Amino acid sequence: MDSAAAVLKFKVNYEQTKHLAIGNAVHSDEISAGGHTWRINCYPRGNATFGNGEHLAIFVELMSKSRIVKAAIEVVLMDKGRETSSNAAKCLAGVHLFQMNDDSFGWSMFVRKTDLVKDYVTNGQIAFITRRNNLVPSYININAADAIHQISRYYGDCAN
């Protein structure tokens, strides 16, 4: 897949990874989109000691280091019914300027582990859909709130 926009579905065997040390990640396969290489980094016990390992952290990482990329990112944690449009689905979106010294974007406290187990783990697995879209050249300023609103309207899943 190599287009300006990309959708990546990523499943994590939560039962096998829930005891990883804080800061240890499970990585998706790399994908090519918009001329860049990307992957998802899922930290079942968080990406730092902040939060005492009680939250799952999720980040999208730009693997190719050659350019500055402004991208809209949306991460959806699918609910137990593997639905993304229900109120139970967890969705966060943001806009980020990826560059050499800042090549990942995400949420250190994406979801509390107790909520994860209760609402999202199905047959020992959790499933994510991550969407990213190149926005505009990095030298054009955009209002992040407006961009997130536009992302929500475009994808429809992340209205909050």
C-alpha cells in the first residue's frame, strides 16, 4: 500500500504481552504510505514509568528518516464486537509534524488496563485500526483543532 492516506489494522495478543516490562513495545509490520514507511508501537504496560504500568500506550512511528511530514493520525481500539462505530470503541486523533528528532506520535495513557480488559480484549486479543493521512506541506500552518474536526468528519469514527 503506498498512497497519501493509509489504514493499518493491527492485532496484539494481549494475553501473551500483558506482562511485558513498562517501556517494552509490540510492533506492527512496517507499511509504506505517502512515500514514507510507518509502524505502530503498542506498549501494553505503558511507554514510561509514568502511570505505573496501568495504561496501554500507542504510538505511530515514522520509520523513514529523510523528510518532514505533517500527518493526521487516528487510532481506534475496536470494542469486543470488533466495531469501530459504537460508543464503546476508543478513538483518539491528532495532528503531528514528524521529523528526525520527533519521529513518533501517540498517547502514553491511551486506555486504562482495567477498561481494556473489560471492554476491548476478545479471545485474548486487542485490535486497532490506525489511519494516517498526509495533510499539507510542513511550512503551511494549520489550526490543529480544525484539522482534528476535519479528520473526524472524514473518518466518522472519532467524533469526540
